[in-house]
Amino acid sequence: MKYIEYTFTTLPSNSIVHDVLSGILAEIGFDSFVQSDNGEEPLKAYIKKEADNAELVREAIAEFPLPETNISFTKEEAEDKDWNEVWEQNYFQPLVIDNRCVIASTFHKDVPKAEYRITIDPRMAFGTGHHATTSQMIGQILDNNMKGLEVLDMGCGTGILAILARMRGAAHCVAIDNDEWCVSNTLENISLNGVDSIEVVEGDAAALQKYNKFHVVIANINRNILLADMHHYVDHMLSGSLLFMSGFYTEDVAVIRQEAERLGLTFVECRSQDNWACVKFEKP
């Protein structure tokens, strides 16, 4: 599959600007991002060639929510690369979350010890744990019971959340993503971590039709998809089931909560990091 590589230069150039820009780009079809830890280097973003639309990118930049931010970009067809080598040399460093979970890749040495060690070779898929949405979802999985439960991971990316849920004792996980790269990468990462009972599916919320109910639903996508698909998640939740959602800004929490409560869910809590929100709901 051919990808287009966009290089975004921003002023100011920092991790907050790049995180917000990544979220906006994800909403218009970009599915992979590469940025430096401090955001001082240009942000690189990748979109499937058939989905590329530079005019949509310009419109998204024109509506950028952070004031006094200048953004320019160049684009070219992405060359075939050894993406593990790219991450190893430039971006992906071991990450420890809540002093309980360490995320590293096969190329890392001297990885810190933690209760849970997840090995991720990111390829082109999004979800190394470094983004605030993923790290907050990891925190929720660490803080909530998973033992013996049926778990759904919507928009699984690298499969990191489903893998951790299984490590935490989930009986079975279904991991769904509409990107074949993500599906392939999730399968690779499941093998790397030696876990089983994770079913990986290429598709969207329509794929849920063949499944029964879940005890836990994890959805780290974006606001528009969550609002459109939330009723599917609720239809596949039991009484007492939990729904965790992230992939949107703190200012979007109100509209997410409104839709969830309209569907009969009870708001439990909201967490935030770098203006990215993570919410928890329960089905009565």
C-alpha cells in the first residue's frame, strides 16, 4: 500500500502543537505520525495515497485551534522504509506508565523493569503509548479490573491496549481496526508478546454484528467516529459494563458525555493530559 508523507513545520514547534495537529490530521484520514520527544523537529504524518487530499489539509490548518501558530507543509510519496529502524534511530524510546507498565521495542536495550512489559514494533501503525490518548487508556486498563472479562478494542492501532488487557487477565479480546496495516501490525505484536485469545478483525463498527456482549469496551479513535458509532458500542455492553473513550480534546468532553448519557450510560470520570481527554462510562 502506498502512503503520502507530509512534513509539517510549525511555529512554535513543540509537543503540544504537534499533538493537537496530529489529532486534527487523524480526523481527516492520517493514520501514522512521527515526531520527536520535545517537538522541536518537524512533524511527519502519513496518509494512504488514495485518501490524500491536500485541500482538506489546508482547511484543517486554517481552523487550527491554538492561536498564533503558523503551519506549513510539504508532501511526497513515502519511500519504502524499515520503520523499526526509523523509530529506533529517531523517536521511539522506552516508556514507563504509572510505574507499572513499560513499553519498548525489540531493538531497545536496558529496558526498565515493571509489572507489565509490552513489546511493540510500531511499523506504520499509531499507538506506541507515547501519545496522551494511548497512555491515558493504558492507565485506565491498569486501574480497572480486567480478569475474566470480554474486552473490545475499537481502533486497535498497534494492538497495545488489547495486549495489556490480556496481560491483566481478560478472558478474551476482540481488536478491530479499519486499516490493514494496523491489523497486520497488531498480529505481529500479539506474537511478540506471547499472548493469545485476541481476535483481530479488519473493519469498523459494523463488524460488531457477529459478536455478543462485552464487559469492557475500549475506543481510542476520534470525536466524530465516537459520536457516530457509540450506539453500536452500547448495544454490545452488558449491565455493569464499562466504556472507555479517548482521542478527543477536553473541550469535546461535553458533547461526548451528552451522547453517552442519551444512550443510557452513566458518567464515571474524566482524565486529561496535554488537553487530550479520556472518559469512563458505565452501563446501568
